[in-house]
Amino acid sequence: MFQKYILENRRNIVSSVCDLITFPSISEETNNSHFPFGKACSDSLKYFLSLASSLGFRTKNVDGYCGFAEFGEGEELIGIIGHLDVVPAKDEDWSYSPFVPTISNNCIYGRGAMDDKGPVIASLYAMKAVMDYLKENNIAIKKRVRLIVGLNEEKDWKCIDYYKKHEEIPTLGFSPDSDFPCIYAEKSVISLQLCEKLSEIQYTLRNRLSMQESQLSIEEIDCNQNAINVVPKFCSVTLFLKDSKYMSELISTCKQTIEECDYDIDLYKIDEHHLKISSYGIASHSAHPELGKNAISKLIIVISHIFSKWHISFPLFEDFCKLIGDDYTGKNMELNIKDESGALTLNPSQLFIKDNKVCISINLRVPVHTKPEEVIEKFKEKFSCEVSVLRIQPALYIEKDNFLVQKLCSIFNEACNSHFEPIAIGGATYARAFPNCICFGMNFPKDKDMCHQADEFVEINKLILSCNIYAKAIYELLQPFDSSSNTTISENG
């Protein structure tokens, strides 16, 4: 039905995705009212709204926090909710420059190609196809379709919170920010912080080295500003040794420990008093820690072992090694919980020094039938340090026989001649920000999830197929349906 319209715009779709990728739209909160999430995010929003306007949509910039493109008339509003901000990316980690879109092997490479710029553009051109089809066939509709794009999804969702306070809430809709065929359950997301005062580190070494005393301390920690929802691929700790005559022994201890642990960790002597230990891992989305290798966890283990060999006690690191270590399942904390939405996972994603404290930020994905409060209490029970809650995003759980779930799942299966069932995920999407909204694509079943990974890409053929699928979904949701249908979707905290 819409294939002709979409194929006519194939080049424009690819070009628009590439244009959006050129904006390094990493969300950074500012005090500038003109671009509250940084100039790059603001520029990406302006580009999107200009493109949407040129395609014939009504558009609005919502005070720089977010924006939308809309068509149609009527009281009911079908919402499509995506985002233009991305997680950080560095050239040295990629085969291609992450913000210079590259087309190779019929794929578009670049940060945001799958999360979420590619899906946003696919949705926009799907709306265009439906709008043009309705006009050409003189079909009147009594609903509106609005594509809402945020600029702070990868961090604190302040963009969508602002939208909800100032703009109309959709009647129902979907977010193109995860997997096909569609998502019926999203785990709770908890972000915790474990902090210990530096004064709790017992630095002084007595009765060891010819009855001399020396001090060893953590002076600096660098994680490349890793996002809390990303498995860290790098972390370094700089140690300060007060008495340089013990540097050779410290280096020997560090080398021995690194060899024993067999991690990808290297050692660099900065000067006679400073030693830098750097850990390397593999980045992945926090919802899929099994796809990554956590540089922070490995480094904490190594530092803790080094401290132990030098008779230094630091409770935070000792508890971490005992209760978490290099495990992401929570089994040592009796948190290896599992239900139909999957198993609990945890990701130590940030390590830093602030206000004379060493802090570890941990991002957890909690099965839908487990209360977040139970997990938080377990951390407070097990860890002796300060445990604080940064954020809780309640789970989203929808019955599989729900109207919207069944409708979107059947549209995907019909388009792909498949028989997939709705699935559950550990990711947190904008779907949980609105009632009667679920996640719908754009990652295809059995495809590797490239979100937050180096060399992120979208296959062009699947980008175009997704555009067709979204057009069909938009058209179907514009049709009248029985108001007695089960369309109410609820959050389960």
C-alpha cells in the first residue's frame, strides 16, 4: 500500500539519516535557555523540524527541550516517541568516524544509526507516506499523528518530562527504540551509587619495609565520562606513592596482580610518585552486559588485590569484590532473580572521586514482577558504605493479548512473513513515559543489538522495510476501533 511512496523517497531517507548522524548530539545539561541540552542537540532538533516542515508537517520546537511533527485532524492523538540524543563515541574506537556517516556494504555506519536517529527518520517518512496516501485517495481521518523527539533520553529524560508538563499526551502509540516484533514488558531500571570516604582507606604501611612507613593513595580516576547505561570499555586509576623508594616494589606488586587476574590491564609509570593502571573492556548497552566486558569491575578487583597485598584496607572495594566482582547476575547478593521478562542484571558503569569520596554508580535491570525497593534494601543490607538511589524507572508490563500489542505484532509478522511473539527487554524506552504506548522496532529478531556499540550501523534494506512497517502501523492505528477493546496499558512498579 505504501511501498511506492517509500521507494520514491529511498534516497531521501538514507540521506536524512546520514545528515542527522553528523550532529554529535550527546546530551549535556546547560543553563542556556536556547539549548538546554547543548548546541549539538539543539542543532539536531532544528534540522529535524526543518526537514519535517519541508515534508508538509506541522512542527513545534518545545522550548528547546524537545519537538514534534504532526499531521491529521481530530481529538485523538497517535504518538510516536523517539530521541535525537546519542551516547558518546570516540574516533579511535571505531572503524569509521562515528559522526561522519559512512555507507558500506549497504549499511549506514554512524552513532545514532540504530539508536535512535535511523528509527526516527523511518517513522517520519512513514508518516509522510501515510499522509500522501490519504490525500491522494481523498480519505478523511479523524485522528492526528505526532512524532515526538526528545534530546535527553540517554541520561535523565528531562526532555520528555518537560513535554508531559506542557504538551498534549497521546491517546496511544509506540516508540521505535528497541526490537521487533514489539515489546510487552520492560524491566525496572534502578541507578544506585555506592560511596566511601577516602578517609576510610587505611593507607599507612607499618612494620613491612625495614620498619619504614609509606603511603599509597588513589589520586585520580578516569572513565572517559562513561554514561550510566553503558558497559564501560575504559577506566584508569592513578595511584600516588608518597615515598618514591618503594616504587619498584609497587610496580612489581601491580604486575604480579595483573598477571594473576589475566585482565586486559596495563601499567604506566608517570613519574617517581605516580603509577597509572588502565583497564580495557568492550562497551555494550547496560541492558545487555553479556555483550560487553566491564573495564571498571576488572579494575576494582585488581586495585583491591594490590591494596590487600600492601595491607591496605578499603571497605568499598573489598565489599564490591565479595558481592559483585566481575559478575552481572547479582548471585553473590542473592539477587539472581528471574521471571518472564528475564533475569536481573547489574552494570557498574561509573567510578569517580567526588567530595573526597570514591563512588561507584551501578545500573540495574530488574524483572517486572520484582519490586525495586526489595533490590535497594538488599544493597543497603549487604554494603557497609553509603548507598543512595539516583533514579528508579518503574517497569512496564502489558498483557500479551492487549489490543496494541496484538495489532503491532501482527503487522510486523505480516510484513516479514514470520510468526514471532511479543518479547520482554531490559532496556528502558520512552514507551513507559506514556499510557497506552509500547516499543515497536527497529532492531529485527536475531540481529545483533548495535545500540551503544562501536561501529553502530543500520542496514539500508531493513531501514526501508521498517519504514513500510511503521507506515502500515500508523495507518492501522488511524482506523476506528472498538472502544471496549483492551487498550489500557499500565505500569507495574
